[in-house]
Amino acid sequence: MQKKVTLSFDERTYEKFRKFCNEHAIMLSKKLELEMEKIMSPKGGKNE
């Protein structure tokens, strides 16, 4: 089930991230979701 949320970002950071996602053919929301899952994983997003 999808949950809609409203987030606030620094405009410059958002635009750079939006461009990054566009260049890598990934939806911005999906990339954020993947990064959140990585952070919450047992390794906490660290390459140990």
C-alpha cells in the first residue's frame, strides 16, 4: 500500500536530486524509498 506524504527540502538540493533521478531513469519517490530502506537495514546503509 502506498502512502502519500508532504516533505520539505532545500530547493537547490531538491532540484539536484530530481535531475539525478531523471538522468538515472528512476522515479524520485522510488529512490527516496530505496534509500530509506537502506538506512534502516541492519547495516544502516554502511558498507561494512
